[in-house]
Amino acid sequence: MLSRPRARRGVRARAFAAPAVVAAVSAGVFALVGTSLIDDTYITLAYARNLAFDLHWGLIEGLTSNTATSPLNVILLAAGTAVLRDPVLALAALFVLCNVVTFVALRRACRDAGLPAWTAPLAVGLLLVNPLLLSSIGLEVALGAAGPSPGSRCCCGARRPRAPGGSARSPACSR
């Protein structure tokens, strides 16, 4: 059996270490603030729970509604709720995942732009301690940060081919 050289395995392990740290810190932040979610978060979680368990789009059973602020957020939370069987746990998982995606995209963008390696961890760290953002956990704020990150990297001068429609996905792209 052939084995990979040690140097290559070490590089790959380091590549996953930073996102793992971001995931752990994000989970810790959620554990601290998860007991004080706002009422709008519970409304969004009710939509997700109804969609996950009853395939019903609405807050009140039997009444279809179209007033969810972010349908993508509700759908992702519903998918997590269907798997994890708990809307708050699904919210925690989505929060952690969004922060990891934001970190990975920012790390690549910073590397491509020639910025120091500490720029991406600092940016995500600031997001994780921002009181305004923490007070809106469960709404589409973390998803809004994670969604455009890969899109802006693809359309704003990345070394890889541009993604079709990338500029429409990312209003932050100003080139």
C-alpha cells in the first residue's frame, strides 16, 4: 500500500485545523447566547419545524403563509430540523456551518489578495463578538454573511474561472 508523504498530510491537517477552531468557537458562542434568542428567531424556528415535520409552509397549522423573511433560511433550518429533530440544535448547526463557510471563503480571498494570514480569523472573530449580530442569531444574518462570501470570491478577481451569475449573487463585488 502506498502512503502519502508526511509533509503533504501535515499541510492538509493544518488546512482543516483553523476551520475546526472556528467551528468550536462558533459552537461556544452559540452555547453562550443560545438561551436568549429573540422572538423573531422562534417564529423562524416555528416555520422550520412546521416545514420539517408536517411539510407545511406557515406559522399556524392549516393556514399557508408567505411572510417568512428569508425562505432559504427557513428551508435550511427545516432540513437541519428534519435530520437533528430539534429546531434549536439545527439553528446551532447552521450558525456554526455559516461561520466556517465565511472563514474558509475569507481565508482564500485574503490569500488571493495578498493580505496577511491573520486577516480572515480576525474578521470572523469580530463577527462572533459583535453584539448586534449575536442578538439576531436565527435570522438570516449569518447566512447572509456566508452566502455572498464564495460568490464574491468567484466574481471579484479570483484565480479560478468566474462563476456564472456570480456578480448577481454578491452585491459586495464592486469591480
